[in-house]
Amino acid sequence: MPEPVQRSFILVVATIILVALLALSGIQPFDRTTWVLEVFPVVIALPILWATHQRFPLTDLLYLCILVHGIVLIVGGAYTYARVPFGFYLADLLNLSRNPYDKIGHFMQGFVPALVAREILLRGQYVRGRKMLAFIIVCIVLAISATYELIEWAAALALGQGADEFLGTQGDPWDTQSDMFFALLGAVTALLSLSALHDRRLKALPGRDIAS
């Protein structure tokens, strides 16, 4: 199918999947407040994607990555990150002392925003030079990660003991630092593994050039 139709189709499918999962996860989440806080980015992102898909359509690659990130957030919201069954499976498999699902969430918090930032910076030709591009993207991801940690801090102050499920520290005193490290790891992984493919998908956008 033509590229514009393919991207629209992917956005439609992603929206259907995410809305269905939001509805299912919201029926009886483990903790309602945590669910609201965790799925809020998905609720915000979907209208923005639809509002901009005509004048600023994203690559199909990015739409797919956003879908995966949304699923990770919704699952974490439904169970709370410390109780996701897949996390317990990983903990047993890797002989870990805690459920690591929240680290998957923070990895995706770096992986997907890195591609979003890369797409915006390249299409707007805001940055020249690939090394500077990578540096700026990593800085943006770390800024997003730090902002999220500040939001968690604010939630802890506002909710008191009720914020434990949202924070998901599981007794780890270095949870904030490791969260940011996994976001950094996600950004670097995205840049190393998908930059070439991302460039090809950007060139497939009609009338779009990317900076060299």
C-alpha cells in the first residue's frame, strides 16, 4: 500500500490496540491512582498523534515504537510495576532480587523519546552533524528522565504513603539513579540499532529531506 496510507493504517491499528488495552486495564487495576498516573502519557499522546498526523506524519517505525511503549506503560499501570508477572519471570530467570519490569519502562522512556527527538531534529534540520545530533538527543532523553523523576518526587510528597506503588522503588535506595541510567541505555540502544533504518523511513516520507 502507498506510504501515507500505510502510516495512517499503522496509526489506526495502534490507536485501536491502545484504547482497548486502556479500557481493559482500567476495569480493575491493582491500584487506581497508580493506573491513572502510569497511563496518563498514553492518554495525552494519542490525541496529539491524531492532531498532527496530517501536517506532521511520523514514520511508520516511530508509530510502531510508540505503540510498544504505550503497551509497556499500560501493563505497568494495570499491575503496578513491582507486580507485573513478566517481571517476576525475568527476576527468576536472571536471579534478581526485585521485579525489574520498571527498568523496562525506563529503558523505553529513553528508547522511544530518542527516536522522537531524532525525527523532529532531522526533519526540522535543527542540528548539523551526526555526532552533535546524538549528543543533543541523549541530553533531551536525560532531561525527560530527570523531569519524570521530579514528577515522581512531587507525587510522593502529594500522596504520601499512597505513592509507593507509583514509585516502585522496591526498597532500592538507588532507584532514581538506575532509572535514569536505563533511560540513557535505551537512548543509546535506539541510536546504535535503528539510526540507519530510521534514516530510510524518513527518506520515504514524501517531500522530506534529512540533514546529513
